[in-house]
Amino acid sequence: MTTRIVKWIVAIILIFVIAFPIYWILISSFKPSDQILIPDLWPRSWTLRHYYELITQTGYLAALRASIILAVGTMVSVLVVVVSSSYAIYRMDFRGKELIQRVILVTYIFPGILLVVPIYNIMAYVGLVDSILAVAIVNVTFIAPFSVWLMRGFYKAIPETLDESSSLDGAGPLRILFFIIMPLLKPGIATVAIYSFIMSWTEFVFSSVLLMSEVNRTLPIVMQGIMGQYTVRWGHTSAGAVLMILPVVLLFAFVGKYFIKGLTEGAVKE
């Protein structure tokens, strides 16, 4: 009984620590400017002025469009790369397979900040500076290796006898992948999709270096400009933060059950 009470207390504390900052940002976005810094747990009055000014007086809508294109494009590209490459690595036999599995996370040896200058030089050489495609390529390069490694647990949970029996019935590798493996990989695919979307949605370092024009700047860059160097427009900042969280919440609403399921099914012992 005591252990259960302690667990409930710890759970409540964790929920409070995680949820309270989100709640504070949410109610601050509806407070008038002269009340935002007042530590009220409930607004004395409500206003949509911050949202209206954010949309009409800043480049938020253009940034939202650029971020959606970048995040969705990165997510789709990562899924194509990860599903095909992970199937080849964890289900096919070829020379160098073990070596690839060992070095697949080599991209994470070096901090990303050290690669800013080389990547900028490469993108400038191929003419992709100030292009969303350049940031998408960088995102896929950093997200895909970890996602392929993450899929290992999901493949371990699928018996290889399914592949063998399907091949005996005349199914080729592509047919096995699309009709046998992928339906069973839904939790893993959902996990990779959410992970890649969030990582590209919140990416700032390479976007701030590679994207220069107003039409291509993403939400993290625009939000930094809204905050300013010497002054912070708290109303615009809180409203922008709420709108930035909204797409992630919607994504979780549709595929969150597969993501939660994937966190447990992907963690199998060898």
C-alpha cells in the first residue's frame, strides 16, 4: 500500500513538472500584455490579440508553410530510407552486413555543430544554400541512421520464419516487405515518423545557417526573431509556442497509439 502511494505521488509530481510549463504558456498566450508577467494561474481577462498580431504582423504564416514542407518532406524521406535499408540490413545476407550494423551510428560520434561549416560549403558548391531541400537532406542524414538502428528491435520481434515461408510460396523480397513485414512494423514506422517529424520541426542550427530568405525561414528561426535581442514580446512568443506545439499534438492524436506500442515492442532482448 505504501509503495503504491509513493508511486502515485511520484507520478503526480512528474505530471506537474511536465504539464505545468505547457499550461503556463497556454494561458499566457490569452492574457493581455500587461498581465502576462503576473503569476496568475487563471487569466483575469482573455484576448486573441497576440495570435492576431502574430499572424498578421510577422512572418509566422510563411514560416509555418516552410516548416510543414520541411517536416513532412523529411518524414517521408526518412521512412522510405529507413524501411528499405533496415529490411536489407536485418533481413538479407550480404558481405559487410555486420560492419554496416556496427558503424551505422558513426554520424553521432561528432557533434552536429562541428559539421556546420563543411555542410554549408557542400551545399554552396551544389547550389542548395537558401533551399528547404538542403535542410531536408541534412535532417535525413542525421535522423536516418538512428532510426535504422531503432528498427532493429522491431525486426527482432518478427519471426524470420514468416520470410522463409513466404519465399517458399514464391514471394520475392519486395512482396515480402510490403505485404508481410510492413503491416507488422506499424508501431516501428509510427515511432520513426513521429521522431523524424519532431526532430525536423524543431531543428534550428542548420536551418539558421542554410536558410536566409524570409520565405524559406522555418518556425524556430522566426520565433528567435520574435523574441528579439534586447526585448521579448511575451505575448507573441507564447502564442507562437502554442501554435508550434499544435501540429505535434495532432500527429500524436492520429498515430500516438502506435508510438506508445512501439516503445514497448521495440525493446526486445536478443
